[in-house]
Amino acid sequence: MRVFHAAAGLAVVLALTGCQRTSMGGFGSQDVSPAPLQAQPVPTVSSSQLPDPTTNTSQFPAAPNAGTAAPGGAPAGTQVAAAPNALDVTKESMVGNWRVSSAGSSCDMFLTLTNLGSGSRGGTRGCAGELTTMGSWEVAGKQVVLKDRGGNPIARLYKTADARFDGSTNGGQPVSLSR
């Protein structure tokens, strides 16, 4: 009976030992708390009343898709009017290798369906000018938009034949894709 009481007492002592506070440093180490953070300066904040958007709309840019055609070098988000002979295009039909002709030279373009930002991953090899910065692309209606690595449009093209797309860069250079 004494052995039973001794074993039970030892079990209780071991259980209570596990409930004691421990430190990360092991035996004999002192608890070290992190140093308090120092206050940082805060920049000044200004406030003013925003203008009522319903009274003076001239201060705001036209909405994308507003129906107005923008030139080939239109800012990002502006809809370019479709070429009158543009054919329907699907994203899946664009995937693969394309031969690019632009400004009298030619190079290769590769388009994938791998997501990258708001478009799909793509790239060029051996190109010159704006097309060297191409990093993604997307289909918007009948328009194929080539974008730089920051997601900004650099060229817009339309399907003009079964395996051919024609358009221009933001700088106005003509661009053609063909297989």
C-alpha cells in the first residue's frame, strides 16, 4: 500500500512540475523581454472637402467603354474602337508561338494561359522597341492587348485573317502577328 501511495504522490508531483512556467533559455537563464518600441514621427495629415462629382464632371476622365474611340496610344483602360474588319478571337486560340513583324524587323512571341496579374503570361525574344518589355497579354472583345511587365498596355491588335493579327504599339509602330 505504501508503494501505491508513493507512486501516486510522485505522479502528482511530476504533473505539477509540468505546469510551472518555463523559459526559452533552459536552466539558469533569465527571462528576457523584448525592448519596447521607440516612438516614430508621424507625417502631417491634411484634409479638405472633396468636390461634388455630380456638379462638375469635366474634372474626371471619360469612363472606359464610353463609346469614344481612342488612338492606338491610348492610356491604360481606354477602349480602342475595333477595326471594321476585325474577326472574333478567343484566348485559347492565341496560345503558342507567334512570328512578330514590327518596324521592319521580326521576332518571336510566346503566349500562355498562365495567369499574371490581370492578364496571361507572355514574352518576346529578339524584339526591339516597346515589344521588349512585353510580359503579359489579354483578350478584350475583339482586341488583343499586349502589356509590359507592370501590366500597362503597350500594343493593341485585331484579328484580320485566320492566323494573322494587325495593330500598333502605343508609340504608333505597326505590329503584325502571324503563324
